Amino acid sequence: MIIYWIASYLIGNLLTAWWVGKWKGVDLRNELSGNLGARNAGAVIGKSAFLLTFLGDAGKSAFVVWLGFYFQFELWVISVAGLLVICGHLFPLWLKGRGGKGIASFIGVTLFLTPWLFLVMFIVFAVFLPIVRSATLTMLFSYLAFIVAAVFWHQLEWAWPLILAIVFILIRHQKDLRESFENRFSKA
């Protein structure tokens, strides 16, 4: 179990945006937001970089969940591994903690570990995006829905690591959230 958790964190350190940027001759840490995630890769390099980065980051996280099911670990053990793969993505050792922001990794974990909670999150995102008109702000409603659904369906005994991951992701998005609030409400 401990080896699985360590491996999960190390797998999280494999930042797809870094490799895509290297392939295209761009160090994304020095471009726009400096973030090593799909959004920055797409903004700097293009849509194909966004797609490759998103799929790579979601895929590595889904792989960690698959490994947990393969070795027949309990849900809470796999959920902790999900938290660790996300933490590896957010705070990679080899890049001094300058990783991505965790959205694709969170999607990869939740889609494969808890598809019903992922579906709740997805539906809330789809409903609120046209109303709020900001993906960053809509993300708040989606995460809140995830937490409420986990509580409602009595899933907290194994879902608590994913709620902790949400906290870390929101911390990494502080600047984006502040800018989105200012842009949204200064126009209102």
C-alpha cells in the first residue's frame, strides 16, 4: 500500500505539458501563466497541445486508480492514491513544486474512481457555465456539488482525500478565481 502511494505521487510528477512543451521547443514555465497544465499549453502552443496535455494528465491519474483496482485495494486507499497523484501534479519535486493546477488530474481520478460523483460535477458544470460564463467560477459550483453529493450519499469515509484535493486545487487557482470574480462582477 505504501509503495502504491509513493508510486502515485511519482506518477503525478510526470507533467504532460512539460513534455509537450519540450517537444515543441517551448518552456511553458516561462510563458503566459507559467503553469504546466492543459490551459497554458493550449494558450501558448495551440489546441492540439491542450488536448494532449489534458489527456496525458487525466490518463496518468486514471492509471493510478486502475492500479488500485487491479491490486484490489480498498476505496479509501485508492482515494488517497488519487490525492497523491494530484499532489504530484500540483507540487512536483523535480520542478520545485511548479506543476499544473490539477483539473485534468482530478477529472481522471474521479471519472474512474467515482463516476456517479463525477457525473454530478459534470452536470452542475454544464448547467452553470452558460449562467456564470466563466469556467473558473463554474468550477466552484462543480466542486461544491461533488462535496454535497459525497455527503448526501454517505461517501465521506473514502471520498475525504478527494475533498482535500479540491482544497489544494482551489489554492492553486486563487489568482484565477480572484481575476474571474473581478472580471465578472466589475461588468455587472
